[in-house]
Amino acid sequence: MIIARVPTALIKRFATLNKYGPAICTASGIGLMLTAIGLGISETPSALDILQDEGIESFDDAKHDLKTAITCIARAYWPMALTAACGVTLIILAQTSNQKRISALLTSYALSEQQLKDFKAAVADKLKPNDLKACEAKAAQTNIGRDVPDESQIIQTGGGQDLFKDGPSGRYFYTSYDAVIHAETMANRILSNDTWISQSEIYDCLELPPTTVSDLLGFDIANGPLEFQITPCTSWKNTPCFLLDYRLKPMYSNRF
């Protein structure tokens, strides 16, 4: 029984390392960079002693015998250089792992979204326009009723006191209907000028902070102008609440 449990334990251990790998690599990389700084400071007297032993006591001496000066400095600072190189490597590995993980999540999201679009199109062919609108309104109300945030979690934008929920991020925020329409106009201006607008830029127009993936998502001018979909609902407090979504879902961009 003990032998049979060993592979399972190893699998769980590797799964845990894979989950927290980027964070571990980032922390280790930062730690090694700080260590490299400490080594550089502590090895400076040794480097000066080595230079003096080789007869290099000034900058002019170093310029005349540059090869010897570089060799002496390398002898003193190689532990610092090696430590710094390892730290940079770990940080790059962490970022690469994060990028792959985000790409995989976005690919899965795109496939799920396409299946949902196909299902929605098939259902729309069987329903009357009023029935379809009623279904969309009910789905929006279900989205609003799915979670009840604390008042401290609701973002204050300064645009007003109408309660909105952002569909892509699921965050609640206070603003006004007019402020949202103005944000749509500003976003379309950016989209028209740059042919691309990121989700972060849209959030900036709405006075919302970005999310961890909003820089990687956005809209292309080739798909037409940006259109907000604002669905009136009722909040958990029996007060008006609006679900803010988009006619087209944001797509992943590989330009970054």
C-alpha cells in the first residue's frame, strides 16, 4: 500500500509545484538579485585589492592595460554575475510560464464562447424576437443574482450612484448611465484612431482599474465599432442595477 501511494504523492507534489511555480520562480529570482547586489558590495574591496596587486591603481592604469583590468574585475565579481544571471533566468521563466497559462485559459475561453454562440444562434432561430429579449433579460438577472458583494467591494468611480456590473470581470461599480455612454464614445474614438483598443483602455474610460488579463484582451476595428450592451436588472437590495456587456466579446491579441 505504501508503494502504491508513492506515485500519487509525487503527482500531487508536482501539481502543487506547477500551480505555484511562477510565484516561486519570481520570489526566488528577486531574492537572487538582492543577493547579487549584496555580493557586489561585499566584493568591491577584494576587487580593488586584486587590481592593486596587478599594479593598477588608477583609471589611467586601467585604460592602458584594459585586458588585465577586466580579468581582475571578473575574478572578484564572478559570484555576483552568476547569481544575477540565475535571478534573471528565474524571473524570465516565471513570466513565460504565466504567459503560457494565460494563453491556455484564453484559448479555452474562446472555444467555450464559440460553442455558446452556436447554441444561442440555434435557439434564436426557434424563438420569436420578444421571447429572445425576455430570455436575455432573464439571463442578465441571473448573472446579477449570482453573487452578492460587500459594499466595500463595490468600486466608486465618481461618475454617479447608479449600480453597474461589468460582465467580463464580474466587478460591481457605481457610475451613471450617461457616464457609461460617454465612456463608450471615448473608447470608440481610441478604437478609430489606433484600430485596436485593449480592455484596460476601456476600463480607463469607465474609471475602473485594469485586471490581470485586460491588457491581453481587446477589440479590433475590423469587427466594427464597440457597442455596449446595458441590460436593466434588479439588485439583491431590490434597487435598479445594470449589467454592462458588449455586443462582441473581447478577443485575445498576440501583439504584446
